[in-house]
Amino acid sequence: MKLVSWNVNGLRAVLQKGFLDHLGVNGPDVICLQETKCHPGDVQHVEWPKGYTAFWNAAVKKGYSGTAIFTRHAPLNVFYGIGIEEHDQEGRVITAEFADYYLVNVYVPNAQAELARLPYRLRWDRDFLAYLRKLEKAKPVIVCGDLNVAHEPIDLARPKENVGNPGFSDEERDSFRAFLSAGFVDTFRHFEKGPGHYSWWTYRAGARPRNIGWRIDYFLTSSVLTPRLKRAWISPEIMGSDHCPVGLELNA
């Protein structure tokens, strides 16, 4: 099973930059998108490749946030949000239930400039982790998406300059560690221990060509799935967004 996650920073924009090529004959079994910034009706004219079924969770506010899942395998069930009204207005979570795991696609809120939204972000993390642990009581969980945090200094090119900034504040990093302490595995770090691997680059100052980036897009899995992990990767060569896709492959 090949899974891909990508913050496209506007699906309508990335459709003009070759997005459909990634849903071709050799496309992933499932691709999870974040920051779609559209409602299904906005892209109803698109001729999606055959074999995929799409599920959408759009924000109440138009042109903002939003998630989508394209899958070749029919889920048993699909759930939208996490059941808390405060968190479910921005289209940030879709859960697809498959036979042997839940797949949760998430676009985690940004703490924003000067950490203006940090208190909300920390509430979100606590409530989202509680949601995942509830799912785990039934079957293992795979979480993917833009988690809007670089966990350790190795996960961004300039950690010293970014201490305390959104995405690298002590509070957000500690909050992320709670997921690992709960037993979730950072699958990319399960395979790759070295530096220089990033999934987001600012559009400013030629950051991407110089690889001055952050690793803020993840696949996390319940620890019970660790024996099934085949590989995890980041695809910086794929353009079209300020993020690049990240992937995970599971053995049967």
C-alpha cells in the first residue's frame, strides 16, 4: 500500500502545475491533500483519473484550509472532523476507515505570527491526540499531513534563528512529543536519521533551491504497525506548492 500526503496550498492552483500527473497509472493507492482552499463544486469540471474516489472536507470560510482524500480502495467508512465544533469549522480532518487501520488526513492549525494562535493550537493538539487514541481502541491509526511543527533542530535548516518562532516554539515541540510519547512513530525518522530533509520552503529569498527548509509534513503510525513499514520518503523534486509530497509504503 503506497500512501502520499501533500499540502498543495491551493488545489486549483496546483492543478495548473501538473497535479493530475501524480494520479496517473502509477499513482499512489491513496493521496491525502491539505490546504485545498476549495469546495468540491469549485473543481467539478476536472476530469479526475479513473479508479480514484474523492472525499472532501471544506472549510466553512471559502478559499481557506480544507482537506481531501483520493483513494483507489473503497473505505469502510469516512468521518469528517473530530467531533468538536470549535475545531470542525475549517475542514482540517478526514478519517478513512480501512479493514486493518484508520487513515487520518490532517492540516494542523498554524500558531501564526508572534504565536497569536498558540493557545488554540495547543488545545487542538490535545483534542486531536485524544481523538486518535479513541480510534486506536478499535484498530491501528496512520496519521498524515501538515503538522505545522519541526520536531527537532535537525528538522529545519536554521534552528538557532527560529527558536520561539511559529512551528519551532518550545510549546509546539513539546506538544508534538506528546504524540510520540503516546506511541506514534515518526516514520520518516524510522528510516532516515540524517539532516537536510525538508518538506516546506518559504517562497522568499530562493530558499528552496538552496534547501533552506523545514520538515513539517509527516506520516505517524501506531507502533503496532512498525513491522509493516517498508519505506518512508520526501519528494522535494515535485514542485507546484511551497510544500512537497511525503510518502509511506506499507507491507501487506
